Amino acid sequence: MIKKLLLAIMIAFPMSLFAQKFGVINTQELIQSLPEVKTIQEQMQAATKKYEDEFAKLQEEFNKKFQEFQALEASTPETIKERRTQ
């Protein structure tokens, strides 16, 4: 009985080793090969450009108002300065 069990294990064990197969995949290459990636990249670039332009306009507006605020004379009333600071 034990001999039959050992014989069955010895026969089944090598078969189970050959049944396991492993592979390696390059995920970066796989993702780049998808057609949706190009459209998403184009959308991201368009959104980035849009937000960069908007940020540049806001920064320009801020700098202009800040220069105007700094150009206020010392004789300007405090209430006007406080209003412009807000």
C-alpha cells in the first residue's frame, strides 16, 4: 500500500512541476501599445496647456494689481488701502 502511494506521488510530482509556467511581461510596452493611450496623452497635453495659459493670465493680473497697490502714495487714506488689500 505504501509502495503504491509513493509510486503515485513520484509520478504525479514531476508532472505538477511541468504544469507551472511563468512568464514576464513589460507593462510599460503593453500600455504604450494600447490605442487609447495616444488619445489620453493628447487630452492631457491640451488640458495642461489650457491650465498653464489660465495660470499665466492670473499671475499677470496679480502682478499688475500688486504693482498698482505698491504705487499708492503715502497720502492715500487707510480705508482705500484696506479695501484694495482685500
